[in-house]
Amino acid sequence: MLKRSPWLLLCLYLSLCLVSCAAHLAERKSKAEASRRLGEGYLGEGNATAALKELLKAEKLYEKDAFLQNDLGLAYFAKKEFDLAIAHFKKALAIKPDYPEALNNMGTVYLRLKQWDDAIECFNRAHANLLYTTPHFALSNLGEAYRGKKDYRRAIVFYKKALEINPRFPEAHRGLGLTYIATGNYKGAVSSLEKAVQYAPYLAPAYYDLGRARARQYDTEKAISAFKKVVELVPETPLAKQALAEIRKLQR
């Protein structure tokens, strides 16, 4: 009868354990990815609660997934849990430091919180990544942050840089229009906001801003037309009520 070395038996046992652990981890990762993708589908539909349920399920299975942590940040952001959103974007970046989308998303939360300098730092870091496939997002958001700081000169610079990359980007056209309104350049505002609604005809806030800019130019008929479009697009909303109030003022 062959006598086996204790060291050989130990090595064989450890090898079997490693194989078993690797298989178990692979299974957990696969299940986590399935839940993450389902959660992303819910996020795309605007159902943040259902998304969060699936994403938290995925996190219990495997938390060291930067894309999952980014998705969790987006879900918490949609539910207005801003501190939790930031925490998960930071987790995503701890796992994958070279992740411009997570930086841009975290900067967007700081925009909502009016923490302009924190937002600017995030957007600058995102834009600095030469592999970022949508740098116009970060550039337009830099415009938003500087507009929030009332640094209109820099805001205009960054909105225009975003539009150099993507001339059909409606958010940058709208931001530029709002900046022009703030500086009293109503002709420039109308031009920019007309482009915003041209490229995003569903964007009710841009129609509202266009109505404001046209009213400042005393173009009453076109201003009323823009405000009516708001009511058509988003009836029974606070924005529609504001648009109706503007129409009544112009019709006096």
C-alpha cells in the first residue's frame, strides 16, 4: 500500500479548497451581475426604489464592483439621499480610481447641494481623463458650477467648450441661455434656448426659460407660445402652473 506524504495531502486539500472558493466566488459574481443589470434597467425606467432593491441584493453578493457602487450612487441620488449617493460614488472610485463617470456623477450631487467647489474638483478630474467618452458632460457641468458661483465668464467658456465637442447637446445650450439671461444678453439667450428646444423638444424647462427670455425682449406672442408649450408637455405640474402665471401676466 502506498504511503502518502502529509504535505502532499495538505497541498491537495488546499488546492481543492481554492478551486471550491473560486467557483463559489464566480457564482456569486454572476448572480450579483444579474441583479445589477436588472437594477440598471429599473434605473433607466425611473423606478429608483425597485432599482435600489436589486442593487442592494447585488452588493450583498459582491460589493467590490465599481459599476455597482456607481449604480447605487445613482439610485440614492434619485431618492434624494445625497450623503449616501456620495458615499457610494466614493466607493466606486476607491475600487476604480480611473472612473470618470463616477466622478461626474458625484459632482452632479455636489451641484444639487450647491457645493460648487467640490463639484468643480470632480468635473475637472473627470474631464482630465483622456479616455472619458463623454467629456462634454463634465464641461457643461463645469459651466453649471461656475454659473452657480455667478462666475458667468467662466461658465460661458465651459458651456462653449462642451458645445465644441457636441454641438447638439441641449443641456449646454440651455445652460448658456440661462447664463445670458443672468447677464442681460437676452438676444443671446433666445438663440441658445431655441437650440436647446430644437435638439430636445421634450425639455419643458428650456421652453419655460425661452419664454422668459422672449418676454424680456418684449416679444409677447412668442413668449406666450413658449409658455403654452410647457403646459402641453408637463400639464398639472408646478412648472406648468408657473408657465400659466407668466401667460396671465403677459395677457394683461
